[in-house]
Amino acid sequence: MTPEPATLERAYRVRLRPTKAQARSLQRLMGARRFVWNWALQQQVEARATGEKRPGAADLSRALTALRQAPETAWLAELPRQPFNQTLRDLDRGWSNCFAGRAKRPRRKRFGTVQSARFTLDQRRAQVERSIGRVQLDGIGRLRFRVTEELAGRLRSITVSRDGAGRWFGSFTADGVPVPDVVPAAIPSVGVDLGLKDTAILSTGERIAAGRRLAAKLATLRRYQRRSVRQRDAAAARQGLDPKRPLRKGTRLEPSKRMAVTKQRIGRLHARIADSRRDHQHPVSARVVGLASVVCLEDLAVKAMGRSMGRRAFRRSVADAGLGELRRQLAYKAAWRGRVVSTVDRFYPSSTTCGDCGHVHAGLRLADRRWTCPACGAEHDRDLNAAINIEREGPRLLAEGSGKPERTRRSRGTHARGEDACAAGKAPPVGPPTSTNREPDCRAAPPPILTVRRDGPTRGGGG
């Protein structure tokens, strides 16, 4: 029996080119999604207050049908139904994450916070013209998008979003994507020490300087934000409010044209900073993954670093470095290329352990960037020494096999829309065959990402 080729799941991000009418429809749809979310959450809260069972997505979907037929909310019927169903599923998932302890309880969406909508692609008809860049969305029309690469695999859904600069993007999720040819690695393993001054210090001695994209635009951003505050205070004074006192919750200010222009400039500046940061991160992650078969990283608490440690400038530098995004890119690119990512515990003393004799220098201060081992006299660069120790610890943990492997995340749902009808012969299937990588087959599974805790007296010795 011929084995099925290994496949993987991935996403394609494309730039959308909607017409003015399509952009207005999408804006209405996002505002309607906020309304449906808040309405559904209110239905659940009222049911719990009266002692009834919290209605699920199916119950809310039936109630939404009646809501769309009511005269006062008939405007909902003018918009496509599918994103509303996805909104109800997202609310159910939010409660599941809350009860599992993974997130806080769902809250009401504020005005302007919903800037995305998800559409499921029907497998019974060709909604996407991949060669010329067209996608047919019910209620919106044929949206143009820029084709930058081949959209391989079976496209399952598209999430339409708008950034602060007013640009429209679409993110296709796909399965059944052929695994790319594995390129032999130059070295067996590499240790990566992520930092702020240098984005990555490799155990090979290579240093990749940080981009510091936000720092380069910080003066301009502050000027725009001060201007925005002055315009907001002027708008409050025009409405008879005291700008020196905090505005009451729910107060809506009538924006002027200059306020809209300033807001757009701030959004464009943030978009340029984010684009520039991604342009720096992608070559770094591609370079590291293409270098070695095993990529060894340290499990940094990036969220805690950016929330509580040090001065405001330090927290801003943590956000500017984008360490969490860089680690995410290393994980999925390693899965694509057949590499393995080994994550060393954050409490492993990588910086304070001598790379020559293994002595742990407990008295090493954080400000000491270069230090001499008191046991053997070897001189070390703090970051390079940490990368070397991480490279040694990662393969050792893989050889021990301790810890539970974490698989890369799969796309939501078990079947694509219309797949059952195609299988029953009611409609001819469109696109490539269904991926078989949902079965427990080692040929189709991506390499594991291991997160290993190191037990023993090393706790608190990391640097």
C-alpha cells in the first residue's frame, strides 16, 4: 500500500483590496459582530441570574434568527449570517477557556474594538480564485487580494481584519499543504539566547543586533499622542465637559476632522513599526532554523518581563524586541523544515554556569556582562556563555525524553464546511484531497516542541 504523503496545516496572510462599498459593508459587519457578542453575553448573564442553564451556541443561534426578523433589529438580516455564527462559537470557546483556567471570563466588547470577521469557505464550490487573487464572500462580494505566493492545500476559512492604518488583510487557514523538502542542517544543534540589546546570540558566536523599531519612532509617536490629547480635551470642552476631570464611562466625544487625521497618523506609525519589526524577525528565525537540526531555546517569561520588571524603558524595550513572536516563528518554521525545538527551563542557570568547568557562579550580578570563573579562571561573555550552555542542555533533555511533547496547534473544527456533502456524493469536491494528518501517523506529525522542567537545586540561578 502506497503511504500517503505527509502534510501540514498553515495560514496565508494576504493584503486585501476591497472597493469602497465592500469596505463599508465590512465595517458594518464588524460593528454588528460587536452587537451580537454583547447581546449573546447579556442573554447568558440574564439566564444565570434567574437560575437557568446558560444558553449555548445552538440556543443562541436560534434566538439570533428571531432577532434578525424583529423590526427594530432587521438591519442584521442585511449582513451575512456566517460571521455571527462564528461569533457565538467564539463566545462558547471563551467560557470554556474561562472554566479551564486559561483565560478570564468573557466581557462586553467596547466600541471600535472588533476589527475582524471570520468566514468559513464552502468546499462544495470554488470561492477562491487562487491564480488571479479573488475570494467570494457571501454578502460582501468578490474581494481582491494580492497574490504573493502559491496558496497550496485546501483553504478552510478566511479571517478579514483591519489594522490601525486602515489597511485590510485576509488570513487563509489551510490543511493538506505538502511538507517542503527538508534541507540538511549545517550543524547538529544551536543554542539561542534571546535578549534586548541583541535579538539573538547563537552558540556559534554569531550576534544578531536588535532592530529597536519603536525606539526609532518614539519621538514622533509622542508628538502625535500629545496632539491627540489636546484635541480630545478641546472636544470635551466643546460638549460642556471639564477636560481636567476624568470622563464618565460611556461618554462619546464628537470627533473633529483634525482628531480623525491625528488618529490615522498614529495608526499608520504603529503599522510601520510593526511591519519593520516583522521584517527583522522573519530573517532571524529563518536563519536560525536553517542552521541546525535542533534549536535550543530558554523558556522566558516574556509577559512577566513586559509587565512588572524594571523601569518603563525596560518594559518598552521588551515589547519592542518581540521575543514571544520570535519564539512563535521559530516553532512553526522548525515544524515546516523537519527541525526540533527544545525548550530549556527558565530557571536553568545558563548565564551563571561556566561553559568550561560547569561551576555555578552564584554571586554573579545582572550588570556583569563579562565575568571570570572563580573555579577555573576562564573568561566568559555572559550572553555567549548562556547560549553555549543552552545548546548543551537542550539535546541532553531530548535524549532523556523527560517532559511531555507539545504538538503544534491544529486548525479549529474537524471538518471543513461542505465536506460531508462532498463525501456523500451530493456535490463534487473542489480543491485538493482532504489531509490525512489528523490520524496518529508519525509520518504526518510535525516535530515536537519540548518544554522540560529541570528539578534540583538550580531554581533561582538563571540569569
